[in-house]
Amino acid sequence: MGMRKTALSGIFIISGFLTIQAQSSTASSSSNSFWIVLIVVVLAALGLLVDLFYRKGSKAPSYVGGGKFVGLQKGFNLNVQGAANAKVVEATASRFAVIPPNFRGISPIPKMEVNEGDEVKAGDPLFHDKNDESIKYVAPVSGEVIAINRGEKRSIAEIVILADKDQKYRALPALDLQKADRTSLVSHLKASGFWPLINQRPFDVIADPEVTPKNIFISTFDTAPLAPDLNLVVEGQEEAFQMGLDVLGKLTDGKVYLGLNANGQQAPSKAFTGAQHVEKTWFKGEHPAGNVGVQIHHIAPIKNGDVVWTLGVQEVITLGKLIRDQRMDLSRIVVIAGSEVQDPHYVRTVAGANLGELLAGNLKDSHHRIISGDVLTGEAKSPEGFLNIHDDQVTVIPEGDYYDTFGWLVPGKAIPSLSKTYLNSWVGHKAYNVDTNTHGEKRALVVTGQYEKVLPMNIYPQHLIKAILAGDLETMEGLGILELSEEDMALCEYVCTSKSPLQKILRDGLDAIREQG
Amino acid sequence: MGLLEFAKKLEPDKKKSPFLHTVYDGFFTFLFTPNTVTRGGVHVRDAMDLKRTMTFVVLALMLPFVFGTYNIGQQHFMAIGQHTGYFEALHLKLVFGLIKIVPIWVVSMVVGLGIEFYFANRKGHGIEEGFLVTGALIPLIMPPDIPLWILTVSIVFAVILGKEAFGGTGMNIWNIALLSRVFVFFAYPTTISGDTVWVAGFDQLAPGAAVDYGWADYLFNGLFNAFGWSTFNDSAHITDAFTGATPLGIAAHAGWHEVTEVYAPSQMWWGVIPGSIGETSKPLILIGALMLIVTGIASWRIMAGMILGAALVALGLNAWGATPFMEVPWYYQFYMGSFFFAMAFMATDPVTGSNTPRGKWIYGFLIGCIGMVIRVLNPAYPEGWMLAILLLNTFVPLIDYLVVQSNITKRLKRA
């Protein structure tokens, strides 16, 4: 930032000097040299100072204490209309689904343990992985299994449950956290259905039960567009959250790391700042500062051969309740946001809720896209679709299938853009009504240096992408693919001038390495 | 939207005439950003696309373009000693300039885009915008009197062998515009080097030579007469005091003092000197450069690195001072030749330039150094930037490899 402006003014001043100098032929050459060198030196010093100031990161806010502070310079906050009000409403969804493809790393066709028409309790196993029978995938609610929908090649797309009015839970055996060893804890998590909620890096897949993670990372804030405020989510769940952290502490030989938000006017929730037996790190910066992958990179980067776990805040709460209440409680607070939502707000529901029911009566227009997740990483769904297991957000934005006259020439546009060719990127931070138009066609990779601006990690994204396209596994690993997940590359994909599908390319690369073992 | 419906009506059938459809698609997407929506991956996209990127480079080239048109005329009239004031008979100078530059521009666009359309249709992808910038650059780096057939051959060479052979836009190793120029430079050296090619409108460039307006004086003199303006004088001759040499040409053998005998520093800075069409006016090029930096389209690292490299080498040569050219005060080196044009528009080509932030510094710096060395120390080549940039284009993969490798090594060292 600072350097670019300094270089700009440097070239400007030197050219001005040469212009003036061109008019007069009297000044002696030695004094000219002196002045030009002086200007360059002063500007370079100024540039370095400004850069240093920027890099230090706007200082840590006063509430930051007890933990390392990391100021991130790179990133981009996509300011989107339709932010939610801070009110939580009970949702009225009646149908819930478990979607096997949500669990990355599961074998394609899991083994069903229930049939259509069966009655299940919340926490009853629905199916298990063919490769590991002990890992159970459980019902989020009690009720009747009304549909087992199949996808391509007889794979299972979703298991739909019509929920009972009064929820019944499968009673789980009690577990004394003080006495339990790691092995019994792991088998308890697998049997109770919690295990599939734990993700591991590299690859961002379901954790491998055979491997003890080096560390466990939890990001306590989400910087994605219209993302839920996790301080609101954790309200009233402080005890369960701490309990969950304590359980995680038993599962790793290393540490449990919390990433805390230093962007706000006020300190985050006490549940996060006052959490016990964890290492805290404060992060300040634009999106993707809240991504756990970025935080890992700055706390304790993954080395070759390392395995770490990542969990979301709501998963940790579920884990705490699992031990405290001895039942699998998958209730979630989900934000419903986006410019096509009449009244954006939070709802209290259960994982896998039906989207049509969550949104009923709250949409403006029919020409929209419903997204489970945020606009960068979420999945487009029909109203008949269901919330994905890790999502705590539903976004609805207009479809953008319109033509735009002279789109390449107009000086300003009501679209958030990183490009300084749009005047609106110079002024203000107003919220934009974004739609799904691609704003241009797919092209070969031409422009350089733009991915780096939005990825606050010491990684060369463009070279990584090219290595993946070339199938060069060794270079991919060398360039840090194992530290990344789709969500970390999402902003790069958003800003890409050539409209390349970077998230898909990244996943292809990760899959290629995983297949190699 | 009436225009949209009209444009849609014109759409040729894709199956019956695929080539026409490709061409139609190329023009249609200029009128309207297409209505495609995101599928998979991100649901929203930045408003920036390649068309807009390329268009902004072309916009940045507009001032050198206009000035180049004027300067073709200005140089011509200075040679015959008429209307030598900078603002005298502007209509004659602009018309004369346009007569020279429009054919070059049309040929470069038609030939280049024709090849582009052909390959887009053959490979079945949309027309890529790469040639927009190349086609706008090529007229600016050619001498005003370049024979159009040589221009055509050079563009065909550059686009087919330099770009399409490598896979099209974004895949080429060497800068296309420079490749076409270097082709002329080595295949037809007499048309693009020496003292006799930079001023247009004469059979031969020597004192006493007669002007050659072709059809221009018949066409325009009547019109200008009707307005009572001055007209083309087809009996004019080149004055005895005239020299067609560029400042660099003079400096190369006689030093800075001799240059200032012919051209005032301000004249060189503002660009009223003979040279390639778009390269002469430094302030206008710098405005374009600043526009590219402000909008973030061109890399300021490459530009800053190049200035630094050129200045350092020029300083060193000053200290050495073995020939008159070496003794030219280092900052006056920037007054002559095409340094700023090469810096702003040639070296910063994102496809052929370095991809990594650190690599961009190295790349720019080395161009600056090597270009200055070629300019001053090599007697065969009057100017160094074209060769320096093409040379460094060749070494970009190596530079980037080293930068990326250091990142890989750093990651391995964590273990």
C-alpha cells in the first residue's frame, strides 16, 4: 500500500523535476544530480517508513490482552447488503436432512443403518462409513425417516427426517472427563456421531482417528460476507463451549488454539476472551482473517507430515453438551441474510434444516439464488434443499442473468471491486447489492499479482494454481497447498480477472495428493 | 432495451457459420457484458474482467497516440522549414500525421485481429482481448514511413509464431509488439534504424530532397483553401540545416553537447524530436504510466526497478567516462530514446513479465541495467530497451523459479 503510493509520488516528482529541468539549461549538472538523488533518498526513506507503519498493522485495540496479536494487511471485506439484525427467532422447520457428501473424506456410498419409514431419535445412527464402521453418522432430530434420496451411481444424496414435535434424544453413556483416556474418548466420539464434525488439515477432510493431532485450532470469528456474529451464537452457551475446549485438550498432545477477533469496537464475548486452558491469538484484518487456515499459518504453520484439527464454535458447543448432557445436541443458530431477504435475522434451529422452510415468507422476489453458506464458499440450493452440516448461514442474493451495456468502459459500478479502475473502489465502504453475474467471460490467466493481495499467507497462489493445473505434486506441496482449503482461496477466485474456478482447481490438487497417499 | 434486441437479431447461426458467430460474439461482448452467472465456486464475482483491463491500457496509450500523430507532421514541416512553430498550422500537421498513422493502425488491427479471430474460431473459444493492446502498441513503436507490407509480415510473424504457436493470449513468452518490431529490426534494418527513417513524407531523407504528399495535397488543399487556412506546399524541399538524426544517434558518437546544439532539452523532453511514432513525448507517456499505476493495472515494481537499474548504470558510466556517450549526464539519458515508453507499456506486460512481487523488482532492475548497457556500450544498436526486454522476457521463468523456490525452501525449513 504505502510502497505503491510512494513509488507513484516518486515517479511523479522526478518527472516533474525533469520537466522543470528541461526548461532551463543553466543549472550545473552536479547540482542536478544532487537534487535528484536527494529526492529519491528522501522518498525511499519515507516509503519504507510508511510501509513499516502499515505493516505494523493499525495498532492492536486496547481490549487486546493475554495473547499474541497479529495484524494482517492483505484481504478484502466484501461489503454486501442484507446484514442480519441481532435478534434470534425460533425457526419452524419440520424437515431436516443429513447429507453424506457434506462429510468430505467419507466413502462415496455409505452403509445405511435405517430404512424409509423408520422412527429415529436424535443421535441415533443413520449410516456409517464403509471403510470404518465405528464412525457413526447420526440423526440431528428425532422423527420419521421420510426419504432416502439417491444421487449419481446410487450414491446417497440425503436422508430426510420429518421431525417430531417433542424431541427425543438417544441417551449416551456417561463419560468422566477427568478419568477417561484418549482412546476411550475417541471411541465415545465415534459412537456418539460427533467424530464426523471434526475436520483435519491438510486436505480439510474428516479427521483420521488413527492420528493424534499436533494442535487443534478454533476460529472464534467469521469475516466472510454477511457471516454470523459468533459472539451472539455463543451467548448462553459459555459453559458448554468451555467444556468442549476441555475435551479437545484431551485429544491432542499439543495445544488448543483460539483465534480472537481484534476488528471490533468492543472486545469479543467473555466465552472467547476468558476461555481456559487454551492459547489465544488476536487477529486484526479484513477477510479472510477469520479463516482458521489463515490463522494456523500465522500461529503454528503446518509442516510436512503434520496433522491438525479444526472445529467451528458451534461444533465445540455441541461437543461440550455431548459430555455434559450426555446427548448429541446438533442445535444451531443460523443467520439468514442477503439483499433478497425481507427481514434478515438469526434463527435457532438444528443442523440440516430445510431451506425453504427457514426462508418461508421472508423473500422479496422469486428470481434469486439461495445459498447454504456465504456468497464466496457456499453451495447453491433449491428451496427443497437443506442446510449443509458445517454451515451456520443462509444467503439469498438476486440472480444476475442480465446484459450490461459497455460494462468494460463505465467508470463506476455498484459492484464491490478490488480494481481501482472503478471510481467506487476509491470512496467509502457502502454496502453493495451483489448478484451472481460473472461480469465478464472466462479467459486465460493474464493479470498477475492480484491473488496475493487478498491472501494473507506467505504463499504464491498463482504459481500454486499453475502447479496444480500441471499436475506437479511436489511443487504443489512445496508451495503450501496443504495449508489451504477452498475457503482460503475463495477471495482469490472472487477477484480473478480471468474468472478462473480456483476453488475447484485447489480441491482437484488436494484430491490428487490425497490419492497418492 | 432496443439495442440489445437489435444486436440479438443480428446473431448468425452458430452451427451454419461458426466463424461469423465467433466474430459476432467478439463484438457483441464489447457492446454488452454477457449475462452469464456463476456456477459452482464463488457466487459473486468482482466487476473487473480482462476486457476492461485491456481497455484501460489502450486508454493510457491515447495521449502518446495523439501526440505521435502531431509529431509526424511537426517533424515533416521542421524538415522543410515551414510552420516550424509548435502550434503553427496544426491542421496540416494533424492531417499529415493521420495520413501516416491511420493506415499503420488499420493494418495492424486488421491483420492482428484477423489472425486472432481465425484462431479463436479454430480452437472454439471466445475472442481474447490480448491483441487490443498489442494492436494499439505496434503503431506507436514503428517509424512513420514503415512500408505497410513489412508491417504486415512482422505482425503475422509475431502473432502466429510468438503467440498462437504458444497457445494464445496469456501463454506467450515474448512481448508480441516487441517481437514484431524486432522482426523488422533484424529482417529489414534499413527501414527502422539509422538517421533517415524517422521523418516522414520524403522520397529520401537528405538536404534538398523534395516532399512527396501523394494524393494528400489534392484532397485537402482545396478544403483548406476554402477555409482560408495554409495548405500543403508540394514544391518544398528539405532545408540544408536539416539532420534526420535522433538525439541518441548524435549522442552515440559526439556526446551531450552536440545533441544540445541540435535539440534543446525541453524539446527532447516534450518530444518534438524524430523517433518512433509514440515514444517521443515523455510527459504524456508518464501520464499514461501514472494512470496505469493508479488503477493498479501495470506493476509499479517493474517501473521503479527499471528506473533504478537504468539510473545506476548511467551513473556508473558517468564515472567511467571513456567515450563521449558515457559522459552524458545520467539523468539526460532519460531525455533521449524510448526509455519511458518501454518502461510504462512494454516491460509491464503481465504475461511476459515476472509474476512474483520480488521477481518484478529483479526483472525491472535488470531491464534497466541491460538496456542502458546496450544503449551506451554497444555501437551496433542505437537503443537498448527492445532487446533488453526481450532478453529478460526469456529469463522471466528463471527469475520466477528462483523466487518461488526460495518460498518452497523456506516452507521446507519449518520441519
